[in-house]
Amino acid sequence: MTEADSSMNFFDHIKELRQKLIYVIIFFIIAFIVSFYFSQSIFEFLAKPLTSILGDGNGLIYTALQEAFLTNVKVAFITAAFISFPFLLLFYLNLEIKKSFPSFLYGCTFGFAYFFSNRNADASYSNSSV
């Protein structure tokens, strides 16, 4: 705890938390709007493994009038939450960028990229019967 933190009273901390949460909510709303614009493309990407198994003539259908819209809203909401979660962590945990933080961030980025790029090399989608 620094000297500036110790001089703040309870309500000053609450004001600071409120301001940071407002920034996170604004970022989430912007991410939701952008995600909603691309929600159909994101849904097609997510449904591609299932639609490739179903084959031609078979596919996903909507059984109610509002399902198409609500599916796009759900995809946009989950995508916006996924995008804005690191932003929430940076504000909530009040991480300061130090000399070691960028190298840690680059290591995590390349580690996740390596993990997800090699994911299909070992366990690909197959139609083999058990």
C-alpha cells in the first residue's frame, strides 16, 4: 500500500472503484456493439464444425420468430464479455505496467496462440464411429 492509498478514506476508494467500473461498462458496451455487427460471422465460425458434420441439405434452423435475433444478441454478449474481461482485470486489479509485465503479456499471448494453433493437430474433428 502506497502513501497515496493510505491517505484515501473509504469513500474515496468507492469513488475510484465507481469510476473504473464506469470505464469498464463503457468498454463493454462498445465491444457489444462491434460484436453485434459481426455476430452472424462469429456464429457461422462457431457453428462450422457442426454444420460440416450435418452435411448438405441439413443445417441449423430457428424454431421461433425471435430466435435469430436472440442468437445474435447472445453471441455478441458472450464475445463482448470475452473481449472486455482483460480490460476489467486491468482496471479492477489496478495493474501497473512495469518492465516485466510486457514480457509476461507477450509470453501469454504466444503461449495461447501456440496452444490453440496446435489444438487441431492432435484432436481434429472426425466422423469415426466408436
